[in-house]
Amino acid sequence: MLGELYRGGLTAVHATGSKSFTSTLQKVAGRGSGRVQKLFRYFTNFSQAEKNGLDVLVCDEAHRIPESSNHRFTPKDKRSSRRQIEELLDAARVPVFLLDEHQVVRPGEMGTVNEIDAAAKAKNLTVRHVDLDGQFRCGGNRACEQWAASAGPGSGWPRPLRRR
């Protein structure tokens, strides 16, 4: 998805709350390219992000979003009073949340469809739900392909995404 977005001229970043998942993506997908490695970040990297600084932010494993970006090592001058979901929603013109509500959420994690919907609607954002089936959600998934195809002129995107 990131490759297709970049080929379409859009800025996009993949974010997750998992250190092992993110570092594996940085090593495997970004092998030898610092530029590609920077496409894979953590949810906490967006506490000071510019509003709508990205075209697309893909929040993978969004059921793992913590209540806050602050942690025990966050310097006092970098602490945020905002909820992390608000920071993620503000970081991109189109935030995308991939989540599985059937996975266990640890205490302090709040990434449910209802929580994300409520936070988005409180910001007067349009919410679109796409149910993805299968482990590799986009590979051959008609709903995801239709969503990507509909993101053309008139939908708020600068240019249409094309399926290659």
C-alpha cells in the first residue's frame, strides 16, 4: 500500500505500537535504504507532528493504540496532554486504522472501532469503514481494492490511485 501511495505522488507512513514489528519492517523492507526505513514508525512518533503533515498515515494494529504518547522516558518538555488517537488523527489528511477487535488489548490500550469513530467524529472527520478479510488483508480483497479505486478526484485526494 505504501509503495502504491508513493507512486501516486502521496506522502505516507506506516505506524504501529510494536517495537519488534516496526524494527523488523525497517530491517526487511528498508534494507539498505534509510529513506525507506523512515516510512515505518511508532505511534508515539506523532505527538509533535505537524497537523496534516502527511497525506496518509497507516496505523497498523490500531487495537494497540495507547491512551497517551507519553511514557516513562518522555522528557517533560515533550509530554503531550492530548490523547494519542487525537495525535494520529491530526498527523495526516487521511489516517487509516487497521485493527482486529478480537485481539487482546493490554491495559492502557484503547484502539477499538467505537473509540476511533468517536475521536474522529469529535473532530468532524468523515469516517469510512471497510471490512477486510484474510490475513494479508489487501491481497485480493475486493473491498480494499474498491476503497483504493474510489480514492480519486472528488474524494479529497490530490490524484487517483491506479491499480497496476
